[in-house]
Amino acid sequence: MVRLQCGHRPLAELLRFLMLYFEDFAVGRTEPYGVLTIDEAEMLAFAREFDPQPMHLDRQSEQARLMGGLLASGWFTVSANMRLMVDGFLGQSSSMAGPGVSSVRWAKPVRAGDVLDGHFTILDRKASRSKPDRGFVRFLLTLTNRADELVFEQDCLVMFGRREPARDAEETASAIARPIPGDLPPMPTHESLGPIDDIPVGAVVRWGDHHFSEEAIIRFGKRFDPQAFHTSRAGGEASHFGGLVASGWHSAAAWLRTVIDRWAVLEAAGPVPARGPGFGLKDVVWFKPVYAGDTLTYYSKVLEARRSASKPGWGILTQHNYAYNQRGELALAFVGSALWGART
């Protein structure tokens, strides 16, 4: 799935001679981190497991026709990019995982056979005030195709261990901030969502549960996020997590699967609105690690529901999506927008 090319000398030299620590990431620096070739078999396997919509699986479907052909799930793109990051530089660093993502934008469709170049720019960094052995680095990640068109962009935080634990006044003055989750109740108010015209702001839907087995966590980790705390029990126990934990994109992709499974039940019971592709994500926060054996319950709270001015018969639905674990703790939250069918 991923082919790594480190043609930029500074990063290649660092990776050859030393482990990357928090101190090695200088604000303003831009580097390539690899080349991603989209493998059709991997793309389809991901869609079958997490996003089994026709536009991702069936070339002959109406959805695929409207989208100009079969295309990768946006969640596959973000997961494959995670793998590229690990192979490109995180795997040889003191990475302690990422606490959140400010935004994800899917700028152009990604299809089988596409060759995408990954670059990062370091936007900011901040030493931890409470734990002087670590700090946070804010990256802008981009994937561009061979026509030099932007297809994917992500603004995210990664936590790294420090080479020399210390407090640094300049770094702690950084503008990096963690999004506030808002009011996300663990109690549904609606069984489902109708056409965009009929959806009330504030409606909360419970989509379903997803259990994270050790086998599933390791399988996803080896495919898309092969950091030690995602790929083996021993690696997790030796890390700051103290146990095997799911990749953040695994817990986020499982939200999508619970939505699709719930939607299939609703479709079997009667007519449902059409659903279209998503535009991106923002304010993604992983509040609690998801350990092997955990079960997350996924919800969505409607933030905005309006008709589209440019696409007749469609609207734009914006939701705060989130999950609680079996202990009643908020584990994950993110905001997403997508096309949603309107009343005819």
C-alpha cells in the first residue's frame, strides 16, 4: 500500500543516525515524508470493513456513477496517510500518539492507482506543562497527486517524548489548544434522522456499539498505524498507555461502521433520505485511550441542517459525533459535515 521515498536530505539523515524527539521538530520546517500508492485491494478491503457504501465498492452503482467512478473512502485515505506517517518518520521517533486533529479536508477524490506525495509543515510546538518528559507538535500534512493537485489535508497534533525533559517558557507560550467537546449527552432523543428539512438542531441519535478486541486492534494497527502500542500486547504494556490500545483512526472509523449498520436496519423498515459524501472533519479529540476489550457506544448530535443552495434535492448536515466507553467516559468526539437528502 505504501512506498516510502525519503529524498530530502535533512529528514533522511536524521532518520539514519538518530531517533527523532520533540526537540528535533523546528517550527516552519517543511519535509516530504513518503509516497503513497493507492492499492485497489486494500482500498476495497477497508471499505468492506468500515465504509461499505456503493461508491466505494461497486463500480456499476449509481453512487459511483455520480462520483465519476469508484473512489476510496475518505476514512481509508486518512488511515493510509497515518501508515505513511509511521513509515516516513513516526516509526523512528519518540511518538506517544496524537491527542487530536484540528481539521481533515478531502479536497479531491482518491482512486485506485493514484500516486500521492506526502509533505508536512511544522506549524507549532509546545512543551507539556504538567509532564516535562514530553511535548506536542502541530503538523499540517498534505497529499498531492502527480498533477500537483491537493487531494488531502490534515492539521493535527502529535505528542513526542523529549530528549532532555525540561520546561521551556517559549514553547509553553505556544498557541496550541485542545478543542472543547461541548454538551454531548449519552442519551438519544431521536430514533433516526429524516430529510434535511425535518431535522431539528440538537437532535441526538444513538447509532450503536462497537467492541474492540485485541485481534481487531492489532490487525488495524499492523495495516495502518504500526506503532508498538497498537500492534502487540507487550508493546502496549511497555508504553505510557500501560496496555494495548486502538489506533485513533480505528475508533473513529468504527463510528462510521455503526452508522452504516444502523442505516441498513432503517432502510429495511421503510424509506430513508439519501446520503452523500462527507466534506471533512474538524475538532477530532481522543479523550480516553480505547483498550482491548473496550466497547464504545456511538452518537451524533445535530449542529446544523440546511438545504444546499447549489445542489437541488440535497442539504448539508453538520453533526458532533462522539463515543462513550462502557465506563461512561467520553472517549472520542469530532465534527463532520456531509450531503443529506432533502424532501422532494
